[in-house]
Amino acid sequence: MKNKKKIRWLQLSDLHIFYSTEWEIMIKSYKELADVFKPDFIVVTGDFRHFTKNKKYDLALKFLNELSKIFSLKKESFFLVPGNHDTNRFNMRNEIIDSIRGQVEKNADVYYQYIEKKLLQQGFKEYSNFIKLFFENSVNDERTENPSGVYNIVWEDKLNILTLNTALISNGAEERCEIVDIQTLSKLIDKINIELPTIVLAHHDIDSLVSSHKTHLERLLPMINTRVYLCGDKHIISREMVNKYDIGENFPCIVCGKSAVQLDDDYSDVCVIGYTWDGAETSVEVYKWLNKNEDNPFQFIKSDKWIHH
């Protein structure tokens, strides 16, 4: 498919907006970024809050509203997925997680009984309320009707944007043993127009899934013309190929770093990633934020880390 107009989008991830976040510096940096990169839409791949340091979504909501103004984008141009910090506790959640993790490698569908009973969805009540507040009355589709679910949105009749919730059984463990609702995804496959390229959004990379779900996902995603899998969680930029040994069905998994500015964060790659697609190829550009020790402080500067075609 050939497009006359280039399509550009921006990926942010792992905001973790604290009350200590350098708000004015961050907003100024994004305004400067808007002068050099003008996206048609924005995706945010999870962790809008920090579960222990700031459980509220007030600053994340304020930030997304600011982004909408800075980049002159309507709310319908935002695509969001939850991360592990966007979950909330409910009665018996830990017991359900332990039960799923104890059986899922032998029975990949063991989780689904808790989806049918709408138990796992209870872990995203606060996140869902936040999403509905952000979109207000401007969006009336799966993004507000099913914020923590699996769904596909067709953007401008040019792209499929498929969102996956990989935080269904996240519980703060360092070792990632995540799942995704593969049953719902399987039912959705036949409804997706495979003539269009598909962008997949999730919080965790595919290698963070339990092996039984990773296997299903690697089989299902090539069936819907998946071109890229965008995620976060690690706070470090990386790129790996999915199905790398199957040349006909592989695609990149791109991990974005942390996209909110904290001057005392000496671990994260503070960055956003810009994508430009002209119908033939896509360039991927990392804009890293330079801290006060750099020559050009407090700006997002295009990095030479990698440009992918």
C-alpha cells in the first residue's frame, strides 16, 4: 500500500509522573520537540502513575491534556495501554495470580475463567476511570468502553492499532511472568483488515510473557500483518526482532525508555521515539532528553542510537 502523505506518530512510555517530576522543564522540552516533530497521533505504552510514590492519576491526566495542546492533537489521536503500575488490588487478586501462574504453562487458557467472571478486570478500575476522564466525550469506541481489554482501532483507514493488556497478572515481581488475553485476541483476528499494516501496543515486551502465551502471540500477530510491536516497562531503549528465525513473519519489538523528566533519574533512558511512514518504509528516530550535565540541557535531541528502516 502506497500513501501520498507521510504518517508520523510519537511513542511515549513509563511516565511515572511523581509530584517531584520536573514539570516546567518537562513541558518546555515537549514544546521544543513539537517544533521539530509533528505527529499525527501519539501512543503511550503504560505506567501513567507510580503505584507507591503517587497512586493518583491527576498529574498524568494533566500531562496528557498538555500534550494534546502542545502537539495540536484532538483526544481521538491518542492511543493508551495500561502498565503494571496501573493495576489496583482487589480481594483475592494475589491468590488468583498465584493460581494462574502455577498452571498457565500447562494450560494456556486457565486465566480465562477470571476474564469471564470479570475478576481480572477489577484490577483496572482506577485506570479505566482515568482513561474515561481523559477522553471525556470526544471518543466513543473501545478505548472508553474497554480501556483495559484487547481491541483494534482503524486509524484513518490506513493503519490498524491493536492494543494488548500485558499487565493482567502483574504483581511487582522482578521476574516478568505476564500473560495476555489470547482467547479474545484469537476471536478478534478474523475481524481485522489484513490489507492494512498493524501496529501493536503493549506495556511488556513479548519475552516478558509466560512461554505458553508468547508462543500463541508469535503465531497470531503475523496473521494480522503486524509490522511493529511497541512497548515499554524496562526504561531502557532496545530493539529486538520477533520471530527472528522466520524471515517471512518477523517484525521488530521496540522498547521505549521513560518519557517523563526527573533530574535525579540516573538509570532510565529518558526519551520519546518518533516514527515516520511513507507507505514504503518507516524511519524510527530516538529523541533523548539531555540533562543538566550536557551541552544543550533540558531538551529532546535526536539521537544517533539507531534509525531503523
